[in-house]
Amino acid sequence: QVQLVESGGGLVQAGGSLRLSCAASGFIFSNYGLGWFRQAPGKERELVAAINWSGARKYTPDSVKGRFTISRDNAKNTVFLQMNSLKPEDTAVYYCAAASYLASTPGEYRYWGQGTQVTVSS
């Protein structure tokens, strides 16, 4: 069955860094675009980075541009999110997801992981 398993979350001080990983199985990973979303309590799920099947095209919204970087390793069926200069407002549950193309809204994503908590202390 399809699985997306996130890891690498945790507690970090403001200004610090974390690297999230998402290991995929059960589908042809290299055929799919991938995204990282986050959801804070009481807020909507928002996209923080997306990447196309080959890794040649990426998208990051202005809210995290220059701080978050998405990458993928198709040989290892894994997608990464490098997060630098973290801020308390980055605190959320972070999810990876897979779509048929480089997509920007949650509804376009077919498969989802269970999420990993990231907490940034001030």
C-alpha cells in the first residue's frame, strides 16, 4: 500500500535549522510531483514547497522563500525539506504529499503522510 513517512521534526530554537525527510513506497515515486505542507492549530493547511518529478522545477511561497529548500532523491524514493533561519511562526505539523504534477493546493495531492511536528521556540 502507499506510504509516505515523514521524519526529522522536533524542537528547535529560533534561528536554527531542521531537515525533514519523507520516505515513500507503494507507488512509482519518480512519476509524481511532491509537496511539503504545514498546518498550525486553527489555521488552514498551506504549501511551503513543491517539486516536480525530476527535481528540475521547484516552487516556494514568499513566506518561506530563501529559508526553505525542497529536494528529492528518486533513487531512494525520498523527498527532503531543508529549513533554515526558523521562526516561531514556522511551528506546525509538516506533511509531505504526492501529486501527478507540480501542484500548489492540497486538493491536487493524491497521497499524504501522517505529519511530523516542528516546534520553534523563541
